[in-house]
Amino acid sequence: MADMLAPYKGLPAPSNFGSLEQSLVTARKAVPDMHVSFVAFPGSLFSSPHHYTVFMKGSTPLTSRLLKPALIDAQTSKLTDSRDMPWYVKTLLLSQPLHFGDYGGLPLKIL
């Protein structure tokens, strides 16, 4: 995320914001094989003062565990950047159900 946000470092926060709905449409077009998981608003911990960060996730059992951020400019509702998460974040996201026993059910929980 730091690389994605680097061009905006030091710029003043925008005073006017574009449409959130248009930002969601832009994110869906940018990543058509995924759907919206959640949106981080400008200035929040998971975004920047300049962006709506739309986190997308897949629809298959495997890809539903993975997130892909789409940075949408908060003023223009245009795509700034969208990248796959690094391998180590993907590994953590995919291994999360092992901790809760989602993959193996009760036998894995007991182990």
C-alpha cells in the first residue's frame, strides 16, 4: 500500500469528495472477477486522505479469502491503482481458516 500511496505523500487533503457510488462502480470495473468486501474511507487507517480504498474479494472458496485493494481517487472517482496483495499477506489470509478450523471442521479444531 505504501508504494501505491507514495505519489500522494505530502499533498494537502482534498476539500471536496466525489461520489462513493461512482467509486464503487469504478472498482467493480477495474476488478470485474471480484466483488466489494469493504470500503475504507479517506483518512481512515486503511486508506489515505486522498482515496476511497475498496477491498475486493473473489467468489470461489479459495479467492473468497483473498483481498485486493483498489485505490479510487476521492475527488474524481477514478482508479488510481489496484494490485494483488504480497505473497505473505495472501498466505496469512489463506491460513486464517486453519486457526478457526474452517477447512477441516471439528477434527482439525480438536487437533
